[in-house]
Amino acid sequence: MTTREVGIGIVGYGMMGKAHSYGYTVAPLMRQLRCRPVLRVMSGRNKERVARAAAAYGVASWVGDWQALIDRPDVDIVDICTPPGTHAEIARAAAAAGKAVICEKPLAVDYAQALSAVAAVTNAGVLNAVGFNYRRLTAVSLMKRMIDEGAIGQMRLMRASWLSDEFVDPAIPFDWRFDVEQGGTTISDLGSHLFDMATWMAGPIAEVSGQSETFVPERSGKRVTVDEASAALVRFESGARGVFEMARTAVRRPCDFTIEANGDRGTLVFTYARLNELLYGDGSDRVELYGMRRIRAEHPSHPFASDWWPIGQGVGYGASFVNHLGDLLERWPDGPWEPDFERGAAVQAVCDAVEVAAAGHRWVRVAEVTATAVP
Ligand SMILES: NC(=O)c1ccc[n+]([C@@H]2O[C@H](COP(=O)([O-])OP(=O)(O)OC[C@H]3O[C@@H](n4cnc5c(N)ncnc54)[C@H](O)[C@@H]3O)[C@@H](O)[C@H]2O)c1
């Protein structure tokens, strides 16, 4: 086995800079890879902070701006962990330099920006991936596999919600998350994960409705330009129906997301607070067994589980990054990588459609967004 080195440059040193550093560090420990990721450089505008973070996360060096990171000849993969409003510009620059690009979700703050990133990586012919990491939790991946294998029959309903309390306190000072140009909406911040998982499992969304609210309109004397809580009804192209809710104003809900699929023969329910489990209701069970069985989604037969600990030990949030980045590294340098930028843009189109629907109090076809966008 050869162990070719792959140079990683991480843009941003915040929570995702840390999570991705963790993923690259642990992936080679948990599975055999044909390449060895080397954390070469991290970029950040605050020199003291980026220097401290690079040292703590095991990154060999740091630079003060992301273009300098992209320009480094020893960087093969540019991994973007900055606010959504910066993603497309950094991705375009990385692609123009011939670098593979991994970008945190959402791919951009609107579909037009997302398209510009897709065009850049397509024209440059570089590998590209979006950070929809939750797909690669064992239980979520198992849910998708069971749906594909027919465990619930024909999909009828998909419901998903993401509740957090990060915006509850009006004293939380203004930062990029409250600025729609930098952070994007709550629809795309939380909803992009939900729409990615839902469309991965149930196919494309055809049309959406929407409603949005901002309860604290001003912070630190600045106007909040994002929704704090939104919801959408959706119709999938398959004819299945869906209900989605994303809110950062739910008291004592830290990061609670659920996703449930009801088919004509069964039900599957994933709850993030119990991430090593999947509930399964099988309509063909004897009636005396009416109810849901709790699958321990950590059996070696389940996706990714054999890379981890013996059944019963469980995994956490970090495993999603290890599994995600491990999959991408396993396919280095030929690919394919998925979910890719095209997928990220398709999810962004759904988010944009919900925003338009909420603003206009009407149903909006996703095709309305994709047909009119100019990158
Ligand atoms: N997949 C997940 O589970 C997950 C979780 C949280 C955040 N995210 C996404 O990751 C991205 C980063 O979020 P985070 O929580 O790490 O944020 P963070 O605030 O912790 O860190 C952001 C980083 O970007 C830098 N930054 C801020 N503005 C910048 C600018 N204009 N130009 C260049 N750098 C800038 C900051 O200095 C910091 O290093 C966002 O897109 C967010 O939606 C994903």
C-alpha cells in the first residue's frame, strides 16, 4: 500500500476548522487509506488566534489570508470553513488555482452564488464536495439504505425539523450569523442539512411553501437580516409530501434534529439526540408487535460502523466528519466525491424557493428559482 501525502489547507479556524482538523487527523486511524492527509496550513484574519488554533489542531503552519493558503504549492485540497457569504469567492479562487475544494454547507447564501462555484469547479475540472456531514452518520446512512431497499415501501411523507436555541437570548451580540449576506438565512443554515438528507432519501423537491419570522429584529444596535425561525410544506417530484421546520429560537433545544419517513409499508425515524439508533416500524409485523423497533445503528453490517468501536460503545458528532472526510480521501485523487457542489447548489435552490415562498406568501416551484438565476 502506498501512502501518498495529500496537502490540506483549512480556511477558517472556528468550530468547523476544528471539526475538519479532527476529521483529517482521526480518519487514517479508523480506516485504511491509500493516502495520508497532512494538515499543512490554516488561514485566518486574526493572526494571534489562527496561530493558537493551528498549534492546537495540529496544523503545521498558518497564514493571514486565504489567497496565500490557496497559492501554496504544497496544498492539494482547500477546505473552506468560513461563513457562507465567503464560500463562493474562496471556492472560485481555489478552483482557478487547480485545487480540489471541500466547502462547508451551505454552499453559498443564494443559488446564483452557488452556481458560480459550480461553474468554477466544473471549468477547472477539480474535485469538489460540500460538507453535508450528517449523511454519513451510521444511522442516517442506514435509513437511506433501508429506504432504497424497500423497507418502508413507497415514500408518502417526509418530515424533518431542526430546533436550536442559539438565538433565544436577545443579548447575544450581532455576528455573521445575523447578517444574511454573510450567514445566509436559517432556512439555508439549518434547512440545507435537512433538505440534503430528505432529497437524498426521497428524491428532488418540486415545489414549496414557506413562512419565516424574526423575533429579535436588532442586536448590538444592528438590524438582524435573517429569519430566526422558518417552516415549509413541500411536494416532492415523486408525489410524496413533506413538512420541514428550522428554528434557532427554541428554548432548551440545543441542536435537536429529527427526520422521519413514512412509506406505504413502514416508518423510519432518526433523532439526533439518540444518534446511534434508528426507529423502524414495519407494517408487516404481527399485530401483537405493533410499534417501532429500536435498531442499534452500530452493528458492523451497518454503514461505517465497522470502522468504529464494538457495538454498544457508540459514536458522536465527530464521527460524521471522520466518515465524510475519510470517504473523500479514500477516493483521492480520482473521485468521484459526493455530495458535490452541484448537489450543494440544488439544495440551495430549494432554500431560495422557501425564502421566496415565505416572502411572497405563496407556493413556489424550485424550477422558478433555477430558471431565473444568473451566476
Ligand atoms: N456541518 C456542520 O455540522 C456545521 C456546523 C457548524 C457550522 N457549519 C458551517 O461551517 C461554516 C463555518 O461555521 P463555524 O461554526 O465554524 O463558524 P465560526 O464563527 O466558529 O468560524 C468562522 C471562521 O471564519 C472566519 N471568518 C469570519 N468571517 C470571515 C471573512 N469575511 N473572511 C474570511 N474568514 C472569515 C472566522 O475568523 C473563523 O475562523 C459555516 O458555513 C457554517 O454554516 C457547519
